[in-house]
Amino acid sequence: MKANIHPQIFEDSQVVCSCGKSFITRSTKKSINVEVCSSCHPYFTGEHRFIDIKGRVEEFQKKQEIARQMKSTSSSKKKRLKDDDENRPKTLKELLNEI
């Protein structure tokens, strides 16, 4: 086995949450910063709190609005294409199939 390939383990790593709680654990990093911990996460606290990191909900809603706009413009495009299909000249194959 190779020697000295394992990372250094800190027995007194401190985890600090954005809510202010901190606790000591064992890790390969000396200090760890987290956004949500067991003291403030809605699953563990039982309160219905909305956690939105980096505006993901707003980003999703923007994508949905763009999709609605694209759908409305595509339906008008389909209508125009259908009208164009009726007015176009027939191909040789279509003419031969009519006989």
C-alpha cells in the first residue's frame, strides 16, 4: 500500500450555519459553512418555511413564461404553415396519385 495518500482528518472541525448555530464534528476541512442545518431546516423543525437559494423559483417562473410565449407564437406559425400548404403547387407524385 502507498504511504501518505489519505487526507488529514480534523477531529474538531467546526460547522457554522447561516442561522447562527455551530457544532463540532470530524472532517477533512477545519471549518465548514452551511446555509441550512437541522436546527433551521423545515423538515426537522416542522414549520412551513420556504427556502429559496439563488432565486431558483423566480428562474423557473421566467422559464415557464417564456415557454407560454413560445407556445402562443408557435400556434400562429402553424396556422400560417397550414395556409401555405393549401396554396402551394402540387408535386409530381401528388399529381400522379390523383390519376
